[in-house]
Amino acid sequence: MSFYIQIGAGGGDLDEISNFKDGFTNFLKKKGLKNDDKILIVEANPLNLDKLKDCWKNFKNLKILNLAIVDKKFENENIKIYYTDDDKPCYQVSSVFKEHVVKHYPKSKILTKNVQSKRINDFLMDETKKIPIEYLAIDAEGLDFDLVMDIDFDIFEIKNISIEFLHLNKQSKKQLIQRLIDKGYSYSGSGFDVRGYDFMFTKKMNFYLK
């Protein structure tokens, strides 16, 4: 049994702006999962939930969660997310940071919604109970770096991590890569983003422990 987790799902493969493609969704729809494998789809903007339910309607052992996954510096259990209607139909740049949305839509009216938040380690513990994670995809619109830096890799067994690098500067990109290397990962190519904005890192096998 393994988990397949997507943090920041948008509208899955029902977003016309992305030509109805989503790397994580497309990957799992083609992959043969084991009967006891579980899928967790996490999206902060509740306006995307109906599309996600339609996108994943043929899958069992699936849970769709309306959550903002955050790092340890966020203390409140509820949080404000920012978005704009100009980002319809799937609100791909919904973010906990207003400036992130403004950067993409500088002339748009910025709207807000209050959603439940959960720190990433609490989320992983509550949902997986430390069962191995086969793939973890993170596209958190401005929080990608903070989430990876916050994950307790000594507790959770994560085999593959796809992480968006689009919003990282040179220094933070270097720090993120070094942290993953220090935790036993190696770069294994492009991640799930269909535009090529994700890294994929894979945990190296320690043959001495086999």
C-alpha cells in the first residue's frame, strides 16, 4: 500500500487553459494502481472542488481535501487565500500570498476566501499514518520552497517528490536541492508540471539496508 498525493491540484485535467492536461492526473490515469493504494488530492480554493470531483470520479480509494497546506510559521487553523476571477476556470494561482496573485494579475481585482489550513507534517501524519508515499507533488503557489524545507524526512518515507521551481530564486533553488540531496534524494528529471516547471527527485536505494 502506498499514497499518491497532490498538493495544489487546481482543477485537475479539466482546465482549458492548460489544454485539459495535468501531469499528476494524467500520470495516475495511465498508471495501474494496486487495490489498496490511496490518492489524496488537496486544493485550497473551494471553487475548484466540483471540477476535481468530476476529474477523479472513476477512482476509488480517493480523498479530495479542501485545505491550504502551510509550513510551521503559520499558526492559525484557518487562513485567507487570495485569487482573482480573471484566473477562471480553475484558479491556478490561488495563494496564501496576495503579492503572488498580484504578480500574475497586476490589473485584476483580488478576492479572498477563508479556508482551513494544516501544517504539512501534521497533514502527512494525519492522512498517511507514516505509510510510504510513492509520489508527492507540490505546487503551492509561493509556498513550495517552505513546504519542502519543513517536511520531516526522518519520519515520512517519500519515494518521489515533484516540486515546482518556477517561483524560486537562484539561492532558494540551491537550498532546496541541497536539502533533498542531504536527505538521500537525487534529481531524476522533470516533474509533473506539463509546462516543465517541476523538478522530480527520487529517494536513492540504500542497498546496505536490504
